[in-house]
Amino acid sequence: MKIFWAILVLLVVLGGAYVAFAPSRPKDLVNAKPAPAIAPPMERGVQNTEAVFFTGDESVTPRGVAADPTPAPKVEELKPAPTPAEVAAPAPTEAPIAEKPVETPAEKTPTPAATPVHGVPASTDPLKPLTENQGVARPSPALPTPTKDAAATQTAGDVTIVQNDDGTMLVDTKYTVRGDGSKEKPYEITWEYLISAEETYQPRLGKKTLPGRLTMLHDKYVKITGYIAFPIMATEATEMLAMLNQWDGCCIGVPPTPYDAIEVKLAKPAEGEERLASYGVITGKMKVDPYLVKDWLVSLYMMEEGEMAQK
């Protein structure tokens, strides 16, 4: 530790010595002043009355000698000599500014006449109010966009039906339906079609609007394929439940909801193998009739005159 402090003190002493004995910088030659004249040595016993002493920028003349009023010449600043390129280059000359021609009344461009809009002449004076024969330009009315087959498009309430070339219907631009709803040609629908009611009809959540694509099925003959479940304790199979998912009525399968199940009343009781069927095609007269218990939806779809065909 003592060696460290000894080295530190030595460095400080060397730095101070360097600053004290460093050579002074030469003065700027541009601002240099002429050195004062040194008077010749005087002999002992002889008084030199012609010596001139300089103190700063002022000179002191000997007693009895008049001061010269002419100021001493000043030292001019040293300027660098011009390079050969600067000597050879000619002095720049300023281009003359072109004068803007003054237009005379006869030379002014005439203002084009205003173009009439829809046969109504427009006013050429913006400050002049419009008269009864003048109007403001309005865009032309937009033409209706033609559909795929405008003649085959029908709108019933809030449902849109488009008749396709193959005889099917495109309902609400999403669901394809076959048939015309009659007993001979019932509507062939899917479970996705029926489940879509959940989008706008959930009474317990305040949604109480049935879409038009479902109300159009009311009192129409419908054909759908799905799972079947008969009552277990019934003595006669006059009713059954058509469902999207398989369910045995107890604990096997997925219990149905009001949106994916139809309560079917058969036109005639099921017998034999039909009584044991679990999957088939059901056809009958559709009823879209919600049954609520304090805004809780218990059932939504029913079917009368039902007929079942095993598949």
C-alpha cells in the first residue's frame, strides 16, 4: 500500500514539474507587434537624451523633444497567397433577371363557358345566386346490381329464396332445400337448418325473434333424416322423438335440445321392426310452435301425420 501512495505522489510531482517548465507557445504572427528599439549603451558620465522607451503601445519621448504626431505604421494581417486555380478562374457574373411580361387586357386568356349539367345551364359567376332554371350537379342514381337470376329471387318477410336451375332453393344464401312443401314434394331440410333458430331465438336471454326461414316451414310438409327414440313404457308406439344425436332416453348418447329434436305424432302406430328402429327418414306436417315455461324453451318443433322409413 505504501508503494502505491509513493507512485501516486511521484506522478503528481512529475506532472507539476512538466507544467512549470514546459516551453511557452509561440505568439500568433498575425497579431505580433514590432519589438521596441534597444537604446545603445551609455558611457559613464554621459547622458543619453535621444533614447526612446516603450511602455505597452505608447512611446515616451525624451524631455525637450517634441513628439512626432505621425502614428506608427500598423502591421497588416498576413493573407495567404491566392492559388493558381483562383487566379485563373474568372470572376462570377450574375445572370440578368428576366422581367415578367405584363399582360394587357387583350392578351388575357378568355374564361371557358360553364358546361351545363343534365341540361341545366350553370352560372359563370360564382357570386351570382342560382336562378330557378339553374341547379346543382347531382350524381346519377346508382343502378341496381343484377343477381344470379333476378326473376327467380323471392323475398318473404325476412327470408330470401333463390330458385336454382336444378329445381332446388337457396334459402338465405346458405341453406339448400329441395321440394315445394307439399305432401307429394316435402321440403328436404337438414338439422343445421333447424339449429340456426338459436342465433335469434333464445327467450331466456331476451332473444325472441324466430327467423323467417323457420316460420316458412310451419304447416308445410318436411322430410328429415335422424335418430329415433320411442317411449319406453308406452303400450302403443304412436309417438316418437326424432333427433340429431343418438339417445336412448336415459343415459346413453347425447340428450337433445329444443333446437335439434322434433316431437313426432305418427299417422299410424309403429309395429314390428319399426318399433325397434333407431335411425330413419321421417316425413310429416311441420309445426313451429315454441313451448315456454317462464321464458325457458321446452320444445320448438312438432310434426303431425308422421311417417317413418328405416334407412
